[in-house]
Amino acid sequence: MQTVSDIGERRLIAMFTEAATSADDDVVIGSGDDAAVFTADGPVVVSTDTAVAGRHFRFDWSTPTEIGARAVVQSAADIAAMGGRLTGTTVSLGCPPETPVDRLLAINAGIVEQTHAYGARVLGGDLVSSPTTVITVTSIGVLDGVAPVTLSGVGVGDVLAVSGPLGGAAGGLAVLSAVEHGADPALHDRHPVALAAYRLPQPDLGAGPRAARAGATAMTDVSDGLVEELVTLSASSRMRLDVESASVPRVDGLDAVGDDLAVDPVRWALGGGEDHVLLAAFPADAVPADWTRIGVASAGVGAFVDGEPVGSIRGWQSFTQT
């Protein structure tokens, strides 16, 4: 088994570059040079996300290919949340010298495949030695003539809606954690949808540009949990946001996961993160037909679920201990 230290940085980067090669009219210079060069008409949208082994992913819970693809999803979702369309990614990988080459190649394959699935291309990146595996994806997108949709535009009477079901990633994580702590391993076989939602969420990121064209007044992706995103939207827009928990769509089979683990699945739908579906506010007559209405905005400040403040339900906190 070859390791990164066996073959060296330059040879591995060459292998990454070969996997990422594509021919696109807007890419002047792609992966393999000192920097990428591409053309764009109008504003460019940029976002960066980092995933750390042991904190954001585990190699015993997901394949390297899923981990690489998932890193692209979480970064690209921020582009969609601005109303943008992904056009390219750059990737920085950090890993210990003893990391198997095959593992890094599989991570890269997931990155390339997911980037291509969004109609974009990998433009380049970096490879460094680090104590643990770290994946940083920078996503680049364009707005295609629409105005960027920010966090601060919610207005009185706007309807809150989401672009897809929630709670799947949290439910899948709960299954994996339960089995690790002694629950029946057959839980894995009983709940494949939740496990898939955790390992590689598949939100419809095309919903972002469609929402922008439909007149969305504010938008974000549900990365840290619905309640956390509601708090952020409320603070940015200085609005009261009320959500009905019964209206929040849940991933298929999530109720069965809750039954098996004796957990109310509503908590996963409200507080679980990493689904990366989009949350947006729209004028009442502008909500796209494929979005689900979950609440309304009014004068005031604060996020409320079923009339109560969201304080008892928390989403992902980056600097809490696990």
C-alpha cells in the first residue's frame, strides 16, 4: 500500500489534475498551473467550507468518495443560497504523511464527481501535510443576471419555505452513534435513507437560482439546523419568524428511525444540520410550487416554533465539545 510520503506531493497533485481535467469555454487556464483563470459575466459568488476528520466526518462511517463529495455539497450550498449557480471549485487537502494514496484519490474522485454533477469543474487546489485529514472546498459561482439574495431581506408578511425535507442527516448520524454505543447493528439495514442522507446529502441546489428568479427576499442553506438558520435570518432582518413544526417536511422514514431510537423526529428536523436544503422568505404570492411553506414573518424579532422561542432546541455549534 503506497502512502502520500511514498509518492510525494507533486506526483499526487498531477494525479488530481488529470482527474479534474475538463474542457469548458469559460475556463481559460484550469487545474495544473499556478492559478486558474476563468471568465464570468457579472458578479462572482465565492464561499469556503472546511471539514475536519473526527469533527465533521469519520472514515469508519463514510467512504472517502462520499466524504469528498459531501465537502463539495456543503460549500456549493452557500452559492445556491445566494441565488447563484456553481461554476467551479478549488480544493485544499491536508493529511498525515502515512495516509494511503488510494484514500486521497477516492476523496478527490468524490470531489470531482460532485462538482461535475453540478455542471461545474475543479479549478485547482493545494496539498499539505497535517496531523489529521482536512478538506477545504472553495466554491465559485455566478448569478446569471439575478440579484444576490441576502440574509437581511425578510419583510412583514413574507412566507417562510424550505426547498426539501429535513432531519435526514441528523437521523442517520443518530443511527451510526447508537450502533457504536451498543444498539442492534441491524439498524443500519433498517434505515438506509437516513444513513444515505448523512453520508451524502443530495439537496436540489438548482432551487436557489429558481427562488431568486421567483422573488425570494432572503435565503440561506440549512447547514447548522433549521432553528439556527431561523435565528440568523431573524437577527439579520430584524423580523419575528414563526414556524409550525407540523409543516416542516421530514425525510422519508425518519419517523421510523425515531421509533427505533425513542427520539421525537421533529427534533432532528428542527435542530439537525447538514441537510443543506434551502430556507427562504418569499412574498406570499411568490412561493415556488415545489417549495414547502413552513411559517411566516411579522414585525418584531426572534425565532419561534409553535409559538414558543426556539431556545430549548439548538443546532450545530462549531466550538462545543463533542
